[in-house]
Amino acid sequence: MTIRGYVLVETEVGRTQAVGDAIRHIQSQFASVRAVDTVTGPYDVIVQLEASDLDNLGKSITSDIQNLDGVQRTTTCLAVNLA
């Protein structure tokens, strides 16, 4: 089973492009980065991650994304199958 999550990233002013580029180049042992988009609105970058389980997804967020220079805050949305 694969867990998919969307990480909504708020960056420091002027750091959106650098944060997005850094996330695109993450080589994580915990999860795979499937997509990175810079967006307008309350968030600056949206990241799609896939991991083998919820723990690995969380480790990737806290170890790989939240530790990047310029990241202020993250919000995670888990994808669910309602069928």
C-alpha cells in the first residue's frame, strides 16, 4: 500500500523559488517527491509525496522538507480513498 500526501508549504518572503528547487532535488530515504508546484494564495509551494506508510511520510516532512532554509510552516493533507 502507498500513502500519498500533499504538503502545503509557507516560505519566507523571497524564498519560494529556492525552496521549490530544493524540494525538487530531495533524495529522501523515506518518501518520493512526485510533484512540486509553486502556487499563489496562502501557501507558496505544494508538494505531492508518496511513501510506504504514514510514519515514513511524516519522517520525510519533518526531516527533509521542514529543515530546508526558507521553510516557515507546513500543512499536510493525506489522500484517502472513499470508494
